[in-house]
Amino acid sequence: MVRLLAWLSGGLALLLVALAGLLALAVEDHPLVVADDALSPAAISRARELLRRHDPRKLVRGETRKVDLGADDLASLLRFATRRGLHGQSALRLEQGHAEVRFTAPLPATPLGRYLNLTADLGVSDGRIDIDGVRIGRLPVPAPLFSALFDAYVRHTDLAPELALLRRTVTRVAIAPNALSFVYVWQPELLDSARDLAIGPTRRQRLADAHLRLVARMDAVAARGPRAPLADVLGPLLAGAGEAPAGGERSAAYRDALLVAAFHLSGKDVGAVIPEARQWPRPRPLTLTLRGREDLAQHFTVSAAVAAAGGEPLANAVGLDKEIDDSDHGSGFSFVDLAADRAGTRLGELAVRNPERLAAALAAGLTDSALLPPIDGLPEAMMAAEFRQRFGGPDAPAYRRMRDEIERRIAALALFR
């Protein structure tokens, strides 16, 4: 018996040493992928055009479509997805018939290292993506083992619905040095499935509750007149949402409150996302303004909702993209609108990253001047030629100076200090 115990103890010790060695190979001190939050306005514009061409409302059952994604756009999409679903950073390199994906996730401080780095080599077989090889840190992992572990992990992340839908719709994939192409067959049921996966019953109920609070508040304010400051509605709406338990649940309640407000102010039909919402009550007519302007209330609220749902870089890119588009064939480029976009983005970020601080600010009361700084001196209504002459573009020094001035004004607000 003593010899057996000794043998077992020795075997356990060797196993622990082996595991420690594997961990030392897998965990590293430096990230393989450095954070890159850039999501360009051009990428947003191309994504919008892609969605317009493949609008599911215009597709018929069994229709086959081909999609071509440029390498840069695909890399941006991958970065956004991995930040949202896997809470890490990613990079992509395409070659003929081959792709290399690199991924870094931060870890709690350990003696072994601070980062989990992964490199996956992908190929194409019979029109499907195959995993050819994987390295976790300096540790090679057999592809079948990694596939099984990855599937098990993804089932517990926000990416599970997207990946499940991708596997059900895509029939063929091709990889080239500068693009990835795939063919999909449309089934209308997938749209309902996507809605159910993206917005489950619990979330739908939260959104319905937030909508009812919005209607009740707008009706109360509309009784005083046809126009009102945005803060008169948004402040109490968020305050009501903030009564949820602290932490992640409060952040989720803030996010849903911002989302229903954004749907209302933008004039979009929430029924396109939640069909039963078409039966929800509608508020009395009321024009909400920010710094006295209806358009700024819209910019602010939509940017706040986008930032709360998808992260600050996405909201920034959407706002900038709209202004550049307006300079070509709209109302003109407006730094005032951009200031409202940025301030709204900051509020959305605050709602999800520091909900306790937002709750304290709401308890003290919000005014429009607390949401958006003074806008005097910010140029607007510039058509493309004037905008290029005065400010060049988003990378030009004159533009950066104006952007920095907007950031300075927003940073001076007590809410965002």
C-alpha cells in the first residue's frame, strides 16, 4: 500500500509539473495582437452598402447569393466580433486558399504571464473552412482537439448565435490574398431565428418595460407643451432603468433604455427587430431638443445607444461617416453634429462601463447643458468643397485641432470627468 501511495504521489507530482510546463508555454508576457480600435468611416459605408445589396426583406426562399469581403473589411469585422464576443483583440492575414488569424486575450496577473496568445492557420476544403494548425502561445495544439475545445467555449459566449447562423447559411467559401468570398442560400426562417437568438424573451421583456417607461414619461412631459429638452425625458428614463440591481444588470437596463429612446428619436420601426413591438402603445407627439435643436437630440441619443450596444469606436465611426456623407449630398458637414455624436458616445460608454457613476449623476438630476457642452464657434453646414478647403479630412491637422477642441469641451462636463 505504501508503495502504491508513493507511486500515485509521484505520478501526481509529475502530472502537475507537466501541466505547469504546458501553462508556461501557453501563457506569455507580451500580447501577440496590440489593441486596434480603428473602425473607419469607409468601412462603415461599405458595410451599409453590403447590407443594402443583401437586404433579407428582398430575398426569396432558396435564393443563392455571393458575398465578397475585402481583407481590410473582414479584418475590421473580425476585430469587432472578437472584442464583443471573446473580449480580446484579433488580426487577420489572407493568402491564396489560406488565412492566418491571431488572437490575444488579457489574463489576470499570474507569475506565468499576462496574455493568452493564439495563432490559427485556416485552409479551405470542399468549400468549407478547415483548421490546419493552432498554436496557443508556444504550445502547438492538434487541430481536432482545438476545434472541439473552441466549439465548447463558443457555446458560452455572445458569438454562439452568429456562428450557428453562419454554419447554417454558408455553402461555399473561397480565400484569396485580398478578399474572402462566400456563397449562402437564403431561408426566411433564419431571420426569425436571428431575432430570437439576438433578442431572447428576457431581453424583449426588458425592452418592452423600457418602452412603456418612455411612453409614460413622454406623455407626462407632452402635457406641458409640444417641445421639451431631451434631459427632461432621458434623465428620468435612465433613472428608472438604474433602479435595477447594480453591476451588469444595471448596465443592461441602461443599454435597453437608450435603445428604445434611439428608436423613437430616429423614427426607426422597432417592430423590424421585435415584431410584437408594433402593438406597443405610442407616446403623445413631443419634439425633444438638445441645446434647443431637434437634430442634436437625435445625434446624441443614437450615438449613446450605439456606444452602449457596440462600443465607442463603432459609434465614432458611424457619426463621422454620416457627417462626411452629408458633406457630399446632404445638409453639409457639421462639427456641431459631431460634438453631439461624441457626447452621446461618452454617455453610452459611461452607462456600460461605470453604471454606478451614471446612477449618482442621475440622482442629482441632469440638464441639457450637462449632456452637451456649448456649441458656439463649431463650423457646420459645410459642403464637400468647403470642408476639404478648410479642414482637409479626418487625418489633416486642421481637422484634428477641431476634434481636439470638441473633446476638450466634452471633458469639461462634470458627467464625463
